[in-house]
Amino acid sequence: MRNKILCVLTAALLFAGCSKNEINKAEPLIPQKTVTALGSDSVKGTLAALAVQGTAEINASTVQQSIKGFGGANIVAWTGDLTSTQRTTAFSPTNGIGLSIVRVRVPNSSTEFSAEKATIDACKLYGGSAIASAWSAPASMKTNGSIVGGKIKTASYSAYAAHLSAFNSAVGGLAAISPTNEPDYQVNYESMELTASEVADFVAAQGSNCGAPIMAPEPFQMNQTYINTYLSNGTAKSNTSFVCGHIYGKTPYNLGNIGKPVWMTEHYTNSSISGEDWPNAMTAAKEIHDCMNAGWSAYVWWYIRRSYGPISESGNIQKLGYIMAHYARYVRPGYTKISCTSNPSTGVYVTAYKSGTKLVLVIINQNTAVTYQPFSYTGISVNGFNRYFTTSTTNLSSNSFTVSGGSFGINLSASSITTLVSY
């Protein structure tokens, strides 16, 4: 028996010194009973040093939220439009990042409405959808007569709803529209300053007349008090399809049983750090994981094309873009998140999704060394996985491996993100 145990240990020792190709092969599990059988001798100490990991348990029978998608913003008036090539880079799930949501601005002048349509159409062509936020109602419809600050005149509620509906028609249809962007955040640029009750008053009165499903109230920091106050208006809640907000300075959290899908509709981690910076990209990876683990259905970055964004100003996919591709390419709209151990091992984070008989796992390894991670799965049949992995030096490298018996283990490259797609 002891010789068999030592053989298992030998295999484990090899994991730490394997080549790049070996790192990305499936490995046999090291059962917990093996560790117990080793007792307290030096062999056990050696194995403990290898950090035998806790199993990530996946139960495909336990379904959680439905995924809307992963995306970014395209604000033509402020940054110019994506080019045709850049649209493919952004939205294609085979030749690009695979972003499945484009967020656009509702212009305060109807003369600008058509500017967003080409990129919206491109996103839809690749199976995605468009959402829109209004930074300000037209100045004539506001209490201060300006597109900066102020509130919507109650007498202009109907006219403002017609304005939003006209934009929806002009761009060919939206998945959702927000009447206010960050209404709880006072700024010196295009904006409105509205309490949660004031946003609710508008949505209660005109939410069904805005041309597209309502997403609201879109506060700056996904403020739960603001959201709960908004939802306390029963008519506004009835007229709201999606609760949305941003997470500037906020860690994603579960909003509780609010009875609506939750979308994170804007964030960026650091505008002074390049989208090519690997540590910052890994920070974003963990943030997306946290949003999904909090039960949210959508994650939308700020500008798609930006020095700190998924695509550079010259149109190339940056490290942040490859991180987002690990989710966006393989977890498509309509997939459902399923039960999974979210942090099975120190520095390892996992989320799991399914669509029919397909299982998708997205795994983040924050550790600076190769980490062996065991998995088990129930409620779904799997023959093997196509594996895609990105590190500081590789982008969406791929291989495949077979599995059987409801469990497997893999070595995760140091500081990496890996997506497994079953076949």
C-alpha cells in the first residue's frame, strides 16, 4: 500500500516541475484518503508543501442566474465610432473578443440618434444585444434648462418617454434602456441629479412608454439603499425589467431577493493603467468572477476602445480583452450559471455555466506558481474539454483532454485564466 502511495506522491511532485505542455494536460486526482494514509511522516510534509487543493464541486442540476452577456460601451459623440474591423474584433466570438453587449448613450438631441446604429447592428449580427443609458434629457425638458445637472420636469415626463422611444426606434431596437445614468452622482458634465424616488416616479408614470424594457436605477456604486428605495415604488418595480448599477469603489455583492435580474452596466479598474498590463487584467478577471458569483447576469466594461480597455486605440485586443474573451466567447447569452465551489483553493476562483449539455468552467489562478486543481461534476455528462488559457505571455492558447468518472484534475499555469468547454 505504501509503495502505491509513494507512486502517487511521485506523480504529484512531477506536477510542480512539468513543462508548458505538461501543465496543460489533465492529471489524475490525488484523493484525500491518500493524504490521510500518509500519516505524519516526512512524505506527508512534502505533499502538504505541494498544497493539495480542495475540490471544485460542480452541480449542473442547481441552476442559478441566466446570463445576458459581457460587453462594453461605444459612445460615438465622445470617442468616435468603432471601425468595421474593430466591430469584428469586439463582437465576433470566433475572431474577436466575443462581447455580446454594447452599451450606448441616448443623445439629448434626436439629430444624433442614428450615429450608434452601425455598431449596434454589428453586435446583433454576432448574437449580441444593445443597451442604452441617458446621461441627460434634452435641456428643454429639465428644471434647470441645461444638460448638466438638474431634474426632469414632471410636466415633461411624457415628452421624455417619447424621446427615449424614438431613440429605440432609430437604432432598430434595444434590449433595455435606462432613463438615467448615475443619478446619485453629482458631476460637471452631461448628467441629471435625481433621488431614487424621483427616478421611480418617472418609471412609474412612463416606464411602459419608453420603447424598450427599463433597466434602472443605475446608481454610481450599486447602492443598495438607493436601489431598495427605487424598488419600494410598486409601479416602478413592475415597469422595471432589470436592476442595474455601477461598481466604482464597490465590491460586487448579492443584492438579495429583489425579484429582478441584476446587471453591472459600467466600470473600469484604472484609467491610468494600460489594457496590456497583466496584473490589472487579472484584477478585472477576479471582478468579473465576483459579479457572476454575486448572482449578476451581465458585466459591462466602460469604453471598448481605449488605452485601458479591451481594445487599444489602434484596434488590437489587449490583455484585458483576452481576459474578457474567456467569459464572453464561451459563456454566451442565454447560458445559465450553475452551482460551483467558487474558491476551492487558495488563489483559485471558479464559476460554472451550462447550455443544454455543454458545460463551461472559467478558472482564475492568482497564484504565482503552477497550481493543481481537482474538479468533480454531477448532473451533466462530459466526455472531455477544449481548454483555452491566457497568461502574461500567451493569449487563448488551446488544447483538449478527455475525462470520465465524474472527476478530473488539471494544472493551472501561474497567474492565469483558463476556460474549459465540454465536448
